[in-house]
Amino acid sequence: MIVREENDSFVLIEQHEHDQISGEFAKHWREQPRPFEPTIYAIANHDLAWQEIDKSVRWNEATGKPYAFTNYPTGPKLRAYSGGLDLLESRSPYAACLCSMHYTTIVRGSEGEEGKRFEESETKRQQRLKKEMSAEELDNLERNLRFLKLCDGLSLFVCLNEPGETAYPPPCPNGFSFEGAKLEPVWEDRSTLRLDPNPFSEPFDLSVPYALIKKDGTPAGSNRLELRVTC
């Protein structure tokens, strides 16, 4: 779950909704990734593993806040990662390899022994899947991983910040860059966003569903964040 704190409530955005927004950024990128379809599928489903976890809100009694993706308990999280990657592999082996690489870079050095076992298991998955890839798929794998991480960061920017705010959330506290180019998010108004310089082929719309929960744990309804990304 992505959690944004407000004065008297929390905004909750499911991870799989966030990765769908990542996919929208990727689909409208002017320079299309190769191979196109499995790379876009990976980006739009890189947090598929969180679907089951995010069906309910898990409260962190120590902080008095809902658990977010940044501090969710390690064991359940890594089991969900593994299950999600198994599902992705059944649908698109290339997408599964990209997402596995993404997860291992996140977990590396931060989750103790459980993290080490996860990384070892996923390294074996990646090695196995790479053996079946074409030359084009292999040649573009690292670039597509960087592209996934960029689109992930852009989506987090949208989900973690109030519209109109320019603070940079993790994983891009210093802004965004891709292949040597700096990309600056600019709010035209509270519902219109652009990147400078513009990397998109055309304008597009984003619609992000979210739930509200009061700080005493009482549900407070739901809504959608509607944004226009312009060129």
C-alpha cells in the first residue's frame, strides 16, 4: 500500500493501481522500449505481487499508521514477491525477469537472511529465463530495467505528493533522470503535469483510485485523483 498522511486521515493507494500508472508513463514515452509489449507489461504489472496484501489494511501498532510498502513486514512481503513473480512468469517470462531484477535491487542488503535467500532464488530465476531470450531481449534488458525504475519513480511522484507539490519521493529524492537526461516535473496547475524536457509522444490522462481512512482506523470513503500529463 502507498500511504500519504494528511491532517486527519491517510490516503491509501494500492500498489497495483500505482503500477498501472507506471505503465501509462511507459506507453506514452516517445522512444519506445524494445521489445515493446513485454517491457510495457512488466512496467504496468511490476507490483502485481501486492494485490492480495493490499486487499486489507494492516495497521502498524508501533507507529499508529497503516503499514506502507516501505516498512511492510519482511516475511509476508517476500513471499508475496515470489508468488507474484511466479504468476508473471506464467504470463510473460521476459516481464518476470525484469520485475525479478527490480525486486532484487530493492531487497539487496536491506532484508537480512530472508532477503539473501530471496535474492539467491531470484538470481537463479533470472539466469534460467535469460537462457531463453533473444539477442534483442538480452541486449535491452538493463536499459529496460532502468526504464521500469524511472516509470516507477514517476508514478510514486504522483501518488506520494499532493497535486501541485514538487517534493521528490523515494526512490528519486534528487529528481529524475534517464540515459543521461535530467527530467524535471512541472505542475502547470493542480491537475496538469508535464516533464521538462518533454519525453512523451502525446498528452494523456491518469486516473488513480484511492481510499481514505481516518487516524482512528475508521474508513472515510474513496475517490479518484484525475490528472492530465501534457507535452
